[in-house]
Amino acid sequence: MAEAFVSAVVGEAVSKAASVAVEMISLGWGFKDEIQRLENSLEMVGAFLQDAEGKQKQMNSVKLWLEGLRDVAYEAGEVLDEITYEFLRRKVEVGVQMWRKLRDLPSTVIFRHNMANRVKDILNSLDHLNKKAKDYGLQQLAIDQRIFIPSNVETVSFLDDSNIVGRKNDVSKVVDMLVSPQDDRTVSVVPIVAMAGIGKTTLARLVYNDVDVERRFDVRFWVCVSADFNVKRILREMLEHFKGTSIPQNLNALTAKLKGKIEQAKRGNEQIKYLLVLDDVWNVEQWDELMWCLEGVNKNRGNKVIVTTRIEDVALKVETLPNQRHQPGKLKDEECWSIIQEKARGDSPISPSLVLIGEDIAKQCHGVPLAAKVIGGTMRKIEKSRGAWLKIQKSDGIRLIVC
């Protein structure tokens, strides 16, 4: 049964890759071949899963292999989510036809380059896993497609606020930090730090689109940073927010032009303010240089930066004050059960006789939303019977997801 859970994680990444590849072809992006290879590689490595399920109890190395595949699939899903979000963000901001014309702008090219490098790293990891599987004597077996390929993959589900569970208090706390009149700094930073799967990016997007935040800040920027923390790239992506703007190459010119554009965006407030979200930050080697630039583009007090990260040292480096950070809590058991029900229900209701089993399965998610989503998606594809659900309840596959 552990194999089924990892299959769900891998399967979701496969479906996302297929969707992204189609979009890349329509927009003429340059590394669609790598995305299609990613889809194929995930499927190929996933073919070892059934055999791995039977051997993991006898071979600890196979158990570690399963955990490694899970982690790589998570990483693939995150990268594909970033690419998908970028598609949607730029379509909304400049329109599909205009984006096709602007796809060779420096910031777009840099984003594509960074994503292509991350995809290549994932492909290398999958090649390594493939080799290890063969070393362990695992066999590539036929896959039950009902389990492996999720029928309800939502590659853009993070944009639908109506399906988000248990984050109202988190949103309220972060919004309060952003709009607090007591902070008189030019630029203040609010880190959102938590483990993978908790929903840091989802929380940041909810805050970014909050009515009070929209009212407070004249200009809002969103930059997906990931492993490549580059000051020029961040400033370029901020400047690209303003449609039809040429992008300088020099750092001082970038700062000066961004300052001018921000000043022009004033909506009648006494002092113009901006909000910048830096999503998925892994290192901050150039942090001091970035802060110097951010303070230079607007001298008014009250500008804010949100940094999402899973790394505590990053949060410590960027936070303005010790109490100006947020760590999203884990969901309550009943909130995980709500997610599982939504995913598992499908077209038929869940029998009352299954509720107690389902609630216990939800407890085993340990408050991790991604685990509830993956488990619920797996349960959607199996028989809604006590026997089938008891197998999931007793499986160590849930632990494999949340650990």
C-alpha cells in the first residue's frame, strides 16, 4: 500500500508535466523536450513501484529508495507548479498574445533558464534512482493506471481560494504584520517558514490577494526565487510588472527605473508603498545587496517583503524583528479529514460506516495538507469499502508521505 501513496505523488507530477508540456508548445518555450523527458522518466521509475512494495520490508535500502523517489516527485511537482503559476500570472498581466511577443524579455529568459536547470537536476536524480532500482534487482512491472495517474489533478488548484482549508487565522496574522502602523522602517521583512507540504506559497498568495493588503499597497510584486537568488533577476521581474517597460542591464539603472515606475503608480495615498513576495527562497548570499536596492527604489516608510522558505537559517537572516515572522501551524485532524473527504468522495457519497476509519487516516496525516491531498486522491481511486479503507489505515505509506 505504501507503493500506492508514492504512486499518487509521482502520478500527480506526471500529469502536471503533461499539462505544462502542452502549454510550452503553444507558447514556444525552449525546454519542452526536458519537460516531456521528465514525464517519461517519472513514469519509467514509477514502474518499479509495485516490486519495491514487496521488497521494502526485507531490504531497508529499497525503503530508502521509495523515500528518495517521493522527495524527487515532490520537487518536480513544486517546479511544475512554479512554471504553471508563471504562465497564468503573465497571461493575466499582459495577455496571451502580448506575452508571446514578450517571451524573449531578459526576465522571461532568465526564468526559463532557471527552471530548465532545476528540471535537469531532477532528471539527474531520476536517472540515479533508476540505476539504484536496477542495482537492487527491482523489476519494472505493469502499473495499475487507476492508481498511478490521478484523475483529479489540479495543476492550478492553488489559485482557487474556495478549496483552501484552515488558513484564515494564518492569513489574518500575516496581514496584521504587513499593515501594522507601528513599524516605521523603510523596508520590513516578514518570513513565512515551514516544512515542505504545509502550504507556505498558498498562504502567501492568500495574503497577497487579501483586500486589506490590496488597499494598503499601491504596487505588489511576486517573484519565484528558488535556488537562484540573483538581485538583478529579482529587480528585472519586479520591473516587468509594469507593462511595456524596457529592462536595463545595469544594476543602478534597474534600481533607478524601478524607483521611477513605483513613484508613477501612486494612487492618492500620502506615501506610496510596495509589497514584494519572494517565494521559495533557498539561499540569501546577496541579501544585503538586495535590501540596499529595495530601500533605494522607495524611501517612504512602510514597504514590506514576504519571504517564503523551508530553511530556518534563511528566515533568521532576512527577518526584521524576532516577532515579525510567521510559521504556519499544522492543520487540525478534522481539517485534514475535510480535505480527504473532498478528494476521496468523487461522484458518490462516503458511507457513514467509513467515517471513523477516515478520521483515523486523517490523524495519520499529522496536519500536513499535502499528505491529506495525496491520500484523498489515492482513496478516490479505490473501492469505498471497509476492507479497502482499512488497508490504507494500517499502511505505512502515510508515514512515507509525511516524514
